[in-house]
Amino acid sequence: MSTVDFIRRGPTRPDRPGPGPIPGQLLRALDVSIARRVEGLLAGDYRSAVLGQGTELAQVRPYVPGDDVRQIEWNVTARTGEPHVRVQLAERVLVTWLVLDTSPSMQFGTADRRKADVAEGVAIALGHIASRRGNRLGVVTFGDAHTSSHPPRQGRVGLIGLLETLRSEPAPGRTGATSLGEAVRRTSSLARQRALVVLVSDFRGPLDWRRPLLELAGRHDVVAVEIRDPREQELPNAGDLWLVDPETGRQVRVDTRDAKLRARFSAAAAEERTALRRTLASLGVRHTVLSTSGDWLRQFALFLKKGPR
């Protein structure tokens, strides 16, 4: 069964609509965009920091006993009169890490789907490509009672199992705010070789992730995929409402008929998101925003097509 077939046959409900259709044609376009513009998603395109078997020349040095005679560089040997050998960069496949937020706040959605549905779709689209051509995909989840870490694997088996887990009901027992910082530190300890790390989250919770993310971005290529819902940016005029923080359970009653209150809420939300964008940029992390309203996949494809700044 292909990934696209899995997407179409997956169970959905009105309250859990899933990521929506993901056309195979657009997936193939994503494949081309990422392969050409995001560093290293094709096996052998990712430059290694170590020396070994490969096709790209790193240096030519004098021959020492034990060197492979097949690597003798005859032109240099002839010019210098001393045997020299070619030393090449070792080719290696790219490892991609998906860091997925499965916290209670990801279950929120007032538009076409929930934030969790968009996160699932991002995992499908990126995982469809990141596990091809010998590349490997690893997954870290965080935010609910049962965080998990899946080591990098080739092929679709690990991805399909993960998506089935994401479609299950949220694990009970979660208390307190989500710690993205803990997930970043866990990813940093697991990602031993240079990799592409994709954080998929709504970035709601304590700002405990700045320093660990700075350290992670210093060793890996990091992309932040922020998922928002329109109602997180502005309040509707709907009378008295109880607002609940899904991360902590804290509740507050507000009168949304108050125009000044709605304006303050909108301004505070915009300021918070602007601060997040600036923080990620200062850490050297590429950042895109996907919404639960509209065509999130096309927006994601346009972002990937632009490539690194």
C-alpha cells in the first residue's frame, strides 16, 4: 500500500477530519522541490565531514604504507616523482528527524481541520520524501503523557506506524505545560550525525527551548513549521465565553462583546507571533506558518521550494 493510499483510506470523523487530500502529483512536485533545493535529500548529495569512500575529491596526499593502491593519483605522482593518493569525502545518506507536537493544544481547530491534522499531513508529505532513496527518517513526539522516540529507519514502515499512532486518541494523564525544550534536547542527544530536523508545533508553552534550539541549529539544519488556527489570533463577537488553556486546564470567563477586549487580544496574539518569528530567525532556524484554514500543503510546498536563505 502506498503512502497516498494510506492517506485516502485512513479513518476520519467530523471532529477528526484528517489532513485532507494530498494529491500524488503534488507529492511528486514536493519530491522535486526538496531534492533540488533542500540540502541533501538525495542519497549522496549530502556532504560528509569525514573521509572515506566517495566520489568527491577532498585532498591529494603522499602515499603511506597501507593505502589502497587503486587510489593512486597518477598525474601528481608523475609530476612529483613520489606516489600520491586521492582522499575522498565519504558519501552518506541524509537523516531527517521529525519532531512532532502531540500536546492537547494541537487538538484545537475551528476551521477546516485541527492543528493535529495539519501536523499529520506535514509528517506524511515530508516522510514520503525523507524515507526514499536510502535516506532515513527518525521521529520524536512530545507533549502528551507518552512521548516517544523512533530511531531513523529507511522505507515507509516506520512512518505508517507513526501515523496510525497519531490518529489514535490522545493519551490521558498529561498535566502541565508542554516542554518543547525537553524535546529539542532529546533530539539533540539522538541526532549524532548532521541531519535535517523539522519541528512541527504550535509553539504554545514555556519559552524553555531557546538555548537548546540554538545548540541544535549549530549542528543541524533546522526547520520550524508553526501551525495556527484563526481563532488563536482573534476573538469572535459571541457574548460570554469560557476560554480554556488545554495545556494547563486554566479557565477564564470573558465577554467577547467588548470591542476593546477583542482588540487587545488580537494585538497581544500578533505581538506573540512576531516575537516567535524574530526569535527563530535569530537562532538561524527557517520558519513557516501553516493554518488549519485553507490549503496548507500548497503553502508548505511553496516554502520548501524557496530553499535555504
